[in-house]
Amino acid sequence: MVEDGGEEEAEGESGEMPAAAAVPALQRCNGFLPGKEAEDGGPAGGGERAAAAEAEAMLSATGGRLETRLSRRRLAVLAVFSCYSLVNAFQWIQYSILSNVFAGFYGVSFTQIDWLSMVYMVAYVPLILPATWLLDTRGLRLTALLGAGLNGLGAWLKCASLAPDRYPLTLAAQAVCAVAQVFILGLPSRIASVWFGPTEVSTACAVAVLGNQLGTAIGFLLPPVLVPNTPNDIDLMAHNISIMFYGTAIVSTLLFFLTGVVFEEKPKYPPSHSQAVLQTVPPEDYSYKQSIINLFKNIPFVLLLISYGIMTGAFYSVSTLLNQMIVTHYEGEEVNAGRIGLTLVVAGMVGSIICGLWLDYTKTYKQTTLIVYILSFIGLLVFTFTLDLGYLIVVFVTGGVLGFFMTGYLPLGFEFAVEITYPESEGTSSGLLNASAQIFGIVFTLVQGKLTTDYSPRAGNLFLCAWIFVGIILTALIKSDLRRHNVNSGIMNLDVKAVPVDSPVEPENTTLKIQSAL
């Protein structure tokens, strides 16, 4: 187990933030202390002055400066989280990519097999608010343990469903994995913000999201290899499925124990000035209800909430129905359908990392998000009109291009949301984004599945294209106010107004106009 403190905490960047810059951030109306302001008569009330005085007193104990350091443990935390997120994503897609195999094994319809994927989306929506409340009030470690533990429990329950008459049990097991997902999907931006410095936070978030994408990629590749379609030998099919189920259960159990060893609530020292500022706020001054209200009053966040839901919901739908789309035009090509899905997701993993590095270097959140959105739209159009040409190599190429942009968008949405909603909880904003994605994913999967079955895959894909075009318009309307970046750069005052901050640079070169009401 990695020990914190001393030399372990001295790795990487360290810095100090003047108290004068830190205290005013607490006085802003979005984020902490909103309930107190309402009670004390507005922004100039006594509650706010008391909070500022308390923060200033805390800062004076350290000479008026906030110390920031990077912990080596952050890499282990990121690695373990990425691994159990990977297993959860693998369990999501393992049924859909073998839809014809499992439909034959359990003797059910394709729609019932699709529900083994959609249960992830259905479970997320009602449980996300309790899950984000738990993250905000009970902390990162407990939330991580719940995600990893439920992931393992669901995997073991699947091992008990290895009989043709046990579809209800395998659905229940998948529902447990779906609940685990609720405690997983909202953590990437939280882990990145709490454990990583300002020059690596977007890359860390991209790596955390990449774990989930890698799980989907392995879910496309491995199940068709482990479980070939043997409709005339159900016993052999059951044996092959058992290898996949038991292997998943063993790995997920190991990762649960690793989570208990590696995860801690937070590092000894904050990794960035924005985290240092948040840590000066007393816990009793935080209101989860008020945080939710603030987020829905934030118009740029609401626009991002809808546009993120459209893009990610479209990705979920394409992933769920990929096998059906491929075998419609290329009969008997289940293995290649899995390989195309693998190509789509691996290309998206590359896109995620490139986008994360690009954001850390340029901080051009809105421009990057909009460009990736437009290119995803173009990629889906090309994929749609080349799917039935009869050349699998073309589908591999177009699927890879589509995945690069569509999957690469996922960490962009998380990080953009954290920037425009700071200092609200990263887990809450990410959770709401994922809830939107699940809702759109359910609707898109049902409608696209119906269009694909009744008409053709082209009809279903064009339906998604129309919605992604709407998402482009919504993304273009988002006002970019990079609040977290401004705090980390020291661009802050009591009434700081940024005009505009689409392309922020270092403080000495900034074109921001700082207006202070004196």
C-alpha cells in the first residue's frame, strides 16, 4: 500500500496560492454557501462574511497561502478505477454482441436480449441522484467500494444463470451490474479533480473514461471468440458461456479487494488551487439540494446536459444494435461484427486521450467539443451510407472514424461541465450528464431497433443523425465560462466577469477583462 505524506507527497508540482485570491472565490453565489446567503440576506449578508472570515483565518495559519502537491498514489487510484470500470462495461455489452447466441440459448426474443443492455440505462436514471448524494456526503472511497463490490456480485450471480430456463436470473444479475454502474460512471471527473493537478486533470479524466471504453472494446472482441454460435449443441454453448461468466467474476472480485487497498478519500495535500479553495469551505455549509438547483439554473450546463445526452445516447444505441446492423447485411459475420465494434471503441480510446491532452494544453473546451460533435455527425453519415456496400473493410474504416470522434467526445463533456459549473460537485454534474445519456440511450435504442427491424439499418442511423444535428446547434449555443481554469490561473476577484473565455491562455497573456465592483 502506498503511504502518503513525506517524500511520497512531494512528487510533481507544488505551489502556493495567495489568501487574497482564495477567499473571494468562496463569496460567489454559484456553489457553496447558497443556502446561507438566502438566510442572511443576499451576497453581502453576515453568513458570507463569516465564511470569508473563517477561510481567511484558516489561511493565516499557513502564512496566508495554500500549499498544493501531487501524490504518487493518484496513479494507483486511477489505474484501479479504470480496471473495475472496464469490467463493468464489458458486462454491459457481452450480451448484445452475442444477441443471436443468447436469444437461442435462453429461448427469448431479440428485444428481451436488448433489455439486458438497456437495463443499464433504466437503472441509472432513478438511482443517479441518491448515488451522487452518497458521493458528496459519504465520499469517494465508499462510492468506489460500492461500485466495485456490486460489480463482483452481479458477475457471480450470472454464473448461476447457466441454464436455458434462467433468463430472469441473468436479467436480475445484469440489473445488479447496472446498479454498480451508477456508482462508477460519475467518478472520472471527481477522481481527476481531487487527485490530479491542473495541467493533467483533463488527461486523467480521459484515462478514467478510457477504462470504460476499453471494457466495451474487449466486450466486442472477446465474447464472440469465447462463445461461438453452436445452435445444435446447447451443452457446449453453456460451457463456453460459463468460461466467460466465471472469468469475469474472478477478475471483478480481485478488483474489489484492490479498491479497498488503494482508494483513499483524498490526498494529504490538494493537487490544485481550485481544490485548495474548495477545501476551505466547512462541510456544513454545503447543500446537495441547492447544488442541484444551481446546476439547473446554469443555462450553459443545461444545454450541455441535452447535447451530451444526445451524443452519448446515440453511441449507446449504435453499440447495442451493432450486431443486428452488421448481420443484416453480412449474414454469419458475428465475429467480424465484434471486431468492428472493437475498432469503433479502440479508435474512440485514441480520440479520448488525444482530446484530453489537447484540453490540458489549450483549454479550448467549447471549440474542441463543437468540432468533435460536427465530425461525429459526418462520421455517422458516412457509416450509414457505406454499411450496405458489401465490403466489410469499408465498414471497419468508417466504424473506426465514427468511434474516434463519437467515443472521443465522452471525456470532453465531463471536463467541459466541470469547468462551467465550478465549484459545484464534479460527481453531481457528471452524474446528471450520464443520466441524460441513459434516457436518450433508452429512447434511441428502442426507436432505432424498431426502425432497423421494420425497415433497415439505414433508417435507424438516419434517425440518430437528425438528433446529432440538433446536438450541434445546442453545443454552439453554450456560453463558455471556464471558472475552474480562472481559479487555477489566479484570474479571480469578487465580481470577475470573463469576456469571452473560449481560448484562455496563461495569466500574463490573457485577454480577459477583469471588472471588480469596489
